[in-house]
Amino acid sequence: NVIDLQNNDKKKLVILFASWCSDSNRLIMTLNQSKILSDRNIEVIAIAREEDIDTVKAWRDKLKIKVPLAVDTDRSIYKRFAVGGIPRLVMVANDNHIIKMNLAEGHDQLDKIQW
């Protein structure tokens, strides 16, 4: 699937994560089971920080992840939005302006998604 983050018809949820991080795993697995992924008004993409494509694909396949994934091997994307801490939720409005960014550690992580 192609993810179009410039699509003005949809809100976007960008997740900055790492496959080795327990909080990231909890968030992605919870999102994997949520209705957010089937919401036609939201584009979702999770971007793995400092990981290569083969590692992320193996992790995705092992855990049956449905969330669209990308990699940020050199932290260039991550550095634009955060200085520390993952997973990070970036909520983007239809007009592509960032509404809110939240660190999503701990439990009840989907409650931190706020439009």
C-alpha cells in the first residue's frame, strides 16, 4: 500500500517507534487490533527509528503487524519531531498541520491520540 501523507482528505497518525522497545510493541499491537486502521478518514504509518528494513519486516511478519511501516535508519525523521523517548504519536490534521505530539509510554496509549 502507498501511504500519501500529503492527502488533504484525511487526518494522519504518524508513530515513531522501535521494534525492540516494549512500549512501542504494546502500542503497535494495540493499534493493530483497533478500529483506527480501518477508519477511511485516517492515514496511519509507523516509522521505525534506527532500524533496517529487513529487521522491521521480520518483526512485522513474526507479530502479524497490519500497521503500515517505514524505516528511519539514521534518525533524520525522528530528530525533526523528538529529542528523546519512544513511542511518539504525531497527530496531523487534514490540512497537514501538526495538531499534537505525545509520548505514548505506559498503558492506555491509544487514549493519547487526540485530534
